[in-house]
Amino acid sequence: MHGKRLIVMKFGGTSVGNAERFRQCATIVGNAAKHDRIVVVVSAMAGVTDLIFKTIEAARHGDASATQAHLQKFASVHRELALSLFGNQRLTAANNYIAGVIAQLQNACHALTALRSDISAQTSDSLVALGERISAWALAGYLQQMGTQAEFVRAENVIVTDSNFGNATPDIEATRNQCKQSLFPLLERGIVPVVAGYSGADSQGKSTTLGRGGSDYSATIIGAAAVADEVWIWTDVDGVLTADPRICPEAATLPEISFAEAIELAYYGAKVIHPKAAYPATEAGFPVWIKNSFRPEVAGTKITHDARPANSPVKSVTSVKDATLISLFTRRDVHPVELWGRLFLRLGQEQIEVLFATQSSPEHALGLVLRKADSARVLQLIQSIFRIELAQGVLLPPEVNNKIAVVAVLGESMKGTCGILGRVFSAVARCDESVIAVAQGASELSICFAVSSAHSAEVVRAVHDEFCQPAGANIPVCLRPSVSIAGAQ
């Protein structure tokens, strides 16, 4: 029916980090709107969401001076933005809008300070996405000032979710109905709707949030509900890379990856796309592009359902630098299946991610490889769940290794390709590094292994050199100049 494509463009925090970045975003949107129908989703300015959480936390603990300092910083960041973006005619309206948002946050903080009580998830959700609201309002206003027809649209009028405050799940059908009312009439008139990311509303109209990093999710939810042709996620990198360029300076941008690969990469620490954001796109069948708002002329990476195979079976090598290995051992006369079952059930209930696990039946041992930030909670859970077993010596005290990193080697083409494991561990051996634990997923999409964190960067480089170097390049033998390794990490 429409000759023009419908593209949802999401701009992340670094892409709207200051007034100059807002101007660049407006240029990108303005140029695209000449050819396509555009819906824009905007994150908060970089660091603002964390600042709001700090403000709420200070207020909750009755720290009035810290609360006030955070509120002043929140105000100054956005007032400086308005002053840099808008001429006199629009500046008054911008300052009034920002003042209204600041008052909402300030009033809530004063109430928290007075009550010295915990904040409900529902109240928190009404506050933590205020940064996105200002960003979206400001970008819409600046687009208008630059001559592009645009209009700010509250996220609560677009995305419908359940009432799981803090980590809400979208209702795509209800969101589709909202899009027909709030977005489609604007698009029909050639207007660019600018929507605040990260949030929505439940069926009663109460504000909800989609979990941290949820602006990516907002974009693909709207993409699925509005039947978009594509979603473009604008960030500060050229696309999905074969490795972290701080570790592998020769890392290349991948032209295309699958959603399965993108989810796996994000899980193991690569800056790609929020894992939840991939699901609406996968189900709806549209591609997602990762593009660099600092270099919009670069093609970026296309994430699609069936990505074309790359030249190498390995597409990317990534790492989780701060990881922990917790090893559990039972007595030889104890069958551990029931114990491990109880543990994994509780980990699931607590929503604690295990990067991978290893089990050894002869030793009655279980190894859990986790993000270091989760290790204290997991150790507390083990003490709680197995209090009796630990006291009776059925389960031995857990052994903890906090000095590990997880290296993940990823690529759908690894499936059924012989010799991948051999090449991976030959590359590790060239670094004179031993592997502490290893796992390969049933899908054969990834090989994960733990090594000493002190040498993880050189291991990543060695594996990357093995698989991702241009044809004919020499693969160097690993050396250990401590200065360069420390710099890479």
C-alpha cells in the first residue's frame, strides 16, 4: 500500500550523549525521512539512567545532600543540552518541559527521604525512564527546528506490557492496536514519531520498564507491532566485530550474522544487541541493522534469521573478563543428581545466569562458571540450600577461583565442521596457557572455555588470529609482554 519502507531507528545513549550527537542524530533522521517512513526510539543520554538510580538510592537512605547533588547534575545536564540545541523561541518550552520532569523526580525523592522506606517497583518504573522521556522530547523538538516534521510520543501510549514492573513483557497484539492509534496517523501525514525507549505501560496505564538495556527491546517491539521493514540500532561501533578491537586491533566488521549468533555474542559480553530485543525481530521476520551514528556512511552489520555463511566457520571471539569458577564436591557415596537439581532450580528462580557448567561423575563434582558479580550471591545460596549437607560433610565446602575469564568462540558454521576444537586449543597451547574448564553447546554454535584472567587477552588474540585473520596473514606465536597485555585489558 505504501511505496515507502517503514524503518524503526533506535539511538543509544552514546549516540545522544551531548548536543553535538543530537544534531548528528537529527541529520540521520532528516535524511532518511526524505525517502522512508521513520519511527525513532531514543535512549537516555549516556549515564543518565545510572544517575537516576543513584538519586533514588540516596533518597531511600535519607542522604539529602547526595540526593540534591544528583538532582542538580540531572538538571544541569539537560538544561545545558537545551541551551545548546534550541533557539530562543523553543528554549523556554524546553526549559519548562525539563523543569516538569525534574519536579517529578524531586518530589518522589523528597517523599523517599522523609519516609526512609524501600521504593516499590511500580514507583521506580515511573521514575527511571525519565531520561529517555527528555531525550525523545528534545530530539523531536530539534527535528522540528531543523525543518523535519516530528512529534514526541510517550512510550506509555505505544508499548503495552504486563505488570511485571522493572522487567515487563510486551503484549504485541495490544501494542499493535496502540501503534494504529498513536503512530500510524502521524506516519500517514509524513511526521516522524519520536518515542522514549525502555518503557511502556500496563493495561491500567501504569508506567513499566523493560529491563536494563531495554531501548533495543522497545525498537524491535515497535518494529514487530507496526510491521516494520527493518530496525536500525545506532550505536558507537561500526557493527558487530570479529573481536573487541581493544584486544584485537585488526578485528573486522561482520557484514551479516544470524539472530542466534547475536544472542550468543551478547550473552558472552559482546556489545551487539540486547538479547531480548532479538526475539520480536526473529518472530516477525525483519532484519536488524547495527550501525555507527558517529560514522553513518559505514554499512554496518545486518542481523537476520538466515545469515550467509562467512569465509571462516568462526565469526567472532569474545570474552567475559571478570568470571568466577565455583567447584562443588560431594562424598563418594552420595549420588549428587538431586543436590545439583535443587541448586539449578534455585538459580533459575533467582534469575542468576550460569555462563556454563561442567560435571564430573567419577569425582562427584560440579563446576559453575559465573560472572564475578554474581559469585557472592551464589555462595550465599549454596550455604542456604545445602546447610545440612555442608554441616554433615555430605557436601564439601565450595572451592572458589575468582581469577578466571571466559573465552567464547562463536559461529553457526562451526556445526558439523571437523577440527574446530583442535584448532582452538592449538591456538591456546601456543600461548602456553592451560584451559581450566570447557563446554560446547548442544547447538554447536559456541565453544566456551575458562582460562586465567591474567592472560585472557592474549588467548583471545591467538584464537582470533587462528580463524579471523585475512587469508595469507602470518599467525604469530604468542609472546607475553606484560605491558601490552595490561593495556589491552
